[in-house]
Amino acid sequence: MRKSLLLLLSLSMSYCLMAQEPVKQQEAGLTFYNIDSFGLTYRTGTEQSLWRFNTLIISGNNTDNSTSTTVSKDKNTGFDFRVGKEYRKELADKLELRYGGDVSFDYRQVKTEFENKSAPNNFSSSNRTIYEPGVNIVVGFNYMLNENLILGAEVLPSFSYYSVTLTEKDSNNNNGTEIKAETSGYNYGLSNGSALLSIAFRF
């Protein structure tokens, strides 16, 4: 009888502990800053608290407008990575409040090249590289399209420090000698990239 009671007590305690354990969930999907700026998102945690990982693939371009007498090339690449924590609170059926914060790192590179083949020593080039670490606040909402599909919108007020390195060559200046310049500064507040839309699948 005592063994039976102990077994029943153990099973009851295990059930209570399992019932109190938060429900685990994961989400994966796409993010959109502008029409041409998109990325991936992954979130993992519980219904009320999730770690978030966002990678933004910034629209790059690589154009070549060269002709038989000129060389004209432009290249623009970059990426943005964010890691943070968000918390959620149910406001109404299918509607959730989201709030939290991220740390971020942004990298961009812009290259241009021009050469006039019909004229000797007529060329120019530039290479601009930008590094920008920062932090941002997360405030937004989720709307449940169905049990597994989530539409999200958030604003990301931010503070960041940027460092820019510019290397230039121009045959019309300093006899074509390479010139290197560095600048740095701060950005804060809201910008065009501070509004984020997302669509994610919950599993």
C-alpha cells in the first residue's frame, strides 16, 4: 500500500511539473525592410519569451556600363545581422504585443570604377567600406493568420556607431595617387530602415 501511494505521489508530482513547464516553440520566416531589402528570421523560446536572430540581405547591384572607349562599373554589397530577445503579451484574439531589444552589426561596401580608354591616364576609382555596430529597441505586433502562420510588424528605434573607410584614385587629382580617408560618427532615432515586416511559420 505504501509503495502504491509513493508511486502515485511521484506520478502526480511529475504531472504537475510537466504542466508548469513553458510550451516551447520555434518560428522561421522572411523579413522585409523595403521593397528591395529582405532577409531571414529565426526565433526560439516560449510563448512569452523568444530569442531572435535576423539576417538582412541588403539589395546589392553589380552594373557594367562599359563601351568600346570607356570602362564604367559600379558594385554595391552588404548585410545586416541582429541578435536579440523579445517578449510577447496577448492583447486580443489572434493579436500579440511584441517588445524587447537587439544588438546589430551592419556591413556595406560600394565600389566605382571609370576609365576613358581614348585618353591616356584618364581614370578614377573609389572604394567605400562601412562598419556599423549598434543596439535597437523592438516594439511591434503579431497577427495570427492561422494556427502556424504569423504576420508581424515592428519599429526599431536604434543607436549605432559607424566607421567609414574611403579609398580613391583620380588621374585629375594628385597625379592619380591613392588617397585614403577615414570618418566615424553616431546615428540614432528612427530611419527608413527602422520599420520591419515579417511573415513566419511557427512549429
